Amino acid sequence: MKIKTLLILISLVLYGCSKPEKKLTKTPEERVQSIERIITSNAKLPSKIISADYIAETQGDTSSLGPTDFKFYLRIKVSPEDIASWARGLKKPYNNCTHYSQPKSPQIWWLKKTAFSNTDLYETKSYFNRYNGWILLDRQQSYIYVYTFTM
């Protein structure tokens, strides 16, 4: 009985110490502003961002008791005449990050695997200060897809 009571108390204490998840759902204007802030803290914004959709995922222990990895998926819409400016000066992805990835929860806006084939990928370090991941430019639709992650 004492062990059961102790386990309940420990559970309540740990639950009370947990941090609430930060929601990424924002208005369209707030999403654009968030992405602009991230990019401009690392580089000059190549052009105006028309819209942005993103989702962040965590894998592992989100408390301080263990490792946590993150994945971030982003789609940016720019004007067709601006898409090329986003690739200027970018290198190929670091760490051989050329594999396709998609969010665990399907997102209608995310790049389909069939559209990923035979594409040019760029590094994420310049705009997002991340070595792991890639930037893909969809020149036909004027979308910029970004995938970054921690290991």
C-alpha cells in the first residue's frame, strides 16, 4: 500500500513539473512573421514571403531527463520571379542529407514523395542555422520546402 501511494505521489509531482507543448498554430500573418524572424537572424531575406506553413515534431523525452530530437517541416510561398534568389550562394546539403522525409501526421501542404525525385537540394545552414536537412525549390509552383532535424 505504501508503494502504491508513493508511486501516485511521484506521478503527480512529475506531471506538475512537465512543460505544456507550445502550439505552432498561428494566423497566416504570424506564421510568415515567425519564419521571417528565423531567417533574418541568420541571413538577409532573399524576397518577400507570401505565405508559410510549418510543423515541428519531437521524438524522445521532452523533459530534462533524456535526449530529445526535433524535426521541422516548412513550406514557403514566394513570387515566381523571386524563387531563384533563394538558391543564390547556397551549397549542397551538409552531412549527406538527401533523403525524403515527411511529417508523422500527414500535412496536405507538404511535398509528396513522387515530387521529391530528381531534384536539386540545398543546405539549410545559411537561412536556418541547421546543418541537418535540406531546402528544395519547386520552381513550377514557387514553393520552397525546408526539412531540418536534430540527431
